[in-house]
Amino acid sequence: MPSGRPSSWETSSIAVIGNHELNAIAWHTPDPCLPREYLRSHHSEKWGDKNRNQHAAFLAEVEDKPARHAEAIDWFLTLPLWLDLPQLRWCMPVGTRDSWLGSRPIFIRADTSRGT
């Protein structure tokens, strides 16, 4: 996330949320069902170390800077899960383990001439 995003960046770029941003949000968000835990576990024996290792580069930048960390999370929360533009539709792949579509985004041409 650029610091002090210039207006040209805000008006000439398009961003959508990705796995890294979703993981950062979940790492930062307390789990309402498990006291002292987060939506992306920090402490579980099965997932805690794996989650921290996957998130290490981001944490190295923000973990000791709470205001910067909160600013990044707040910005990530503004990013859309999909775009519906005249020439392109893009969506963040989501699903369960049974229906996972893979780690690549789905691109759909905005072509209404197919008769569907």
C-alpha cells in the first residue's frame, strides 16, 4: 500500500482485493467466537505458525506500528471483491474446499453479442 497515496494513483489505477489483503484483514480481526484469537489464527497448534509465516513480510512492515497497521487494514477494507467494467469483469475467486476454483482470478469478457 503506497504511503500518502497521490491523487494520480487514486484516479489512474484500479485495485481489487486479493488473498494477501483478505489474510491481513483476518489476521487483524478478533474472532467473536474464540476469546483471545483472531479470524486467521495466531495461536492454534495446527494453523498459528503457518499463518504467521505466510503473513511475515506484511507483519515485518506493520506489526510494531499500530497506526500504520490499522491504516493498511482500513484501506484493504475499501477494496472491492469484483469489478464490473464495460470491457472486463473480474472477481476474486472464493469457495469452500469442495468448490474451490483455484488461485487465479476469473476473467469474463463483457460481450453481450453471444446471445445468452
